[in-house]
Amino acid sequence: MNSQNRSDIHPGLEVDIILKKDQRSGKRTRGIVKDLLTSSAYHSRGIKVRLEDGQIGRVIEIIEE
């Protein structure tokens, strides 16, 4: 599973993301994917998602399949 491939990410998946404000520090936020916001099949910095709590960021790591 790769956080850069859209096909590996789907709603209900537990992931770690980096919020825009945390990009410099690298602080991760864990949550459940609600929506995929990146339309392309691949993105070099990670697929952008919206979590169930409304936070938006790029997927850094997929926690469970």
C-alpha cells in the first residue's frame, strides 16, 4: 500500500496525514478517511484527503487496510 497512489486509499481507511500548517514540523494527525480530494491517480507528496472530523491533509502513512 502506497500513500501516493489514489487506488490504495478509500473512505473508512485509517491513515496518518500531515496538515498544511504542520508541514514544517512534520507533525502527523491520525484519522479515518471521509473523502479523497486528489483527482489524479498518483501524487508525489501524497494523496490529499478529508478526514471524518473535517481536517484536510496529505496521506503520509496508511495504518490499516
